[in-house]
Amino acid sequence: TDTVGTVMFERVLKGIGLGRRAPGTEAVGVDLGSRLIKLMQVRALGDHAEVVCWGAVPTPEGAIVDGMIRDSEEVAYALRRLVYEKGLAGQPACAALPARCARIECGSIPVPPGQSAAAAAAAALAQKLGETAEPAVGDCTVLDHDPAGGTADVAFVTASAQCVHPRAEVLVKARLEPVALEVEPFALLCSLVESVEDPLGAGPSVVVD
């Protein structure tokens, strides 16, 4: 679990363009919940992270319902107070997207000769997004690649733009710099894939929160 947690932190830093550049680089994680609005600032220290500060404020009543932001102005105002209290204005931020707002699926796709599995997965994701009934965004990760068979097992995550865009809007209004959104189960899956040599053959994995 320590390895998965480390890779997950590295994934977030990579997503916001910090990577492993140098000890001391910092990032802010934000969770916009129906009961609490929470944030945490972490600092990269080689192969682990240090919590710099954290805080939480009550979510304005009715502002977030079933993971959907109903009143972005109220949510942004509450988060902005917390951001200024902790001195985090202008910091790059990664926000959590509720799993209930996203669809995660795994499937096998063909990989044309001369094309990488990642490129084939990206093309398949683009096709999925083009087939949705309403605007959506997504991501994907390759679980396994069989070059001889010309196929790859891929995990896809898609989410309605109506759920994603308001979160980015709230971060901007709260004086943060939105640079990444993560669906927790998908982020954990990606971290497991990146930290285990053969994730599909490694047997059952359990993540305890």
C-alpha cells in the first residue's frame, strides 16, 4: 500500500506538471463534498510527501447535492475563505471528482500494427466521448498489452462535463489554479498499474480507506 500511495502522489504531481523536479515542490488537493469542503497542501520530499497544512469548512446547505455542484458561487466563497486563511492563493490544485459522477469500465481493444497501445487507447477514448449523449471528458490507462495478438486491455473513465466543469470553475473563483481532476477509484487503479509489474496476474488487491 505504501508503494501504491507513493505512485498515486507522483501521479498527481505529474498531472499538475511538478513531477519529481526537486524536493520542496508543493501541491494542493481539494475535496468538494456535500457536507465538508476540505483541502490539503503537500510538499514533495523525494519518494514521499509531507503535509504542509490542511483545513475544512462546512459546505453551504444545498450547494452540493449527490456530487453535483448546485451553487458554484457559494461553494467558491467558502473555499476561497479557506484558501486565504491558509495562504494558498495562486497555488496549483488537484480536485477530487466523486466516483458516482463517473463511469469506469475495462475492455479489450485492437492495437493496429505500428501503433502503441497508449495511442490506440486514446483513440478508443475519443470515440467513446464522441458517442456520449451529452458533453463528457475522460481518461484511460493501459492495463495489459499483447503485441502478438494485437490487443490491449484498457481501463476507461468518463464523466459528464456538467460535473467536471463546475469544479474547475470553483477552483478558479477560489483563487487556486486548477490543473488536474482525479476520480479516486481510477487514480488508485492507475497507481496500482504503475506500481505492480503484472497487475492483472498479481491476484486480488484491496485498498482500505
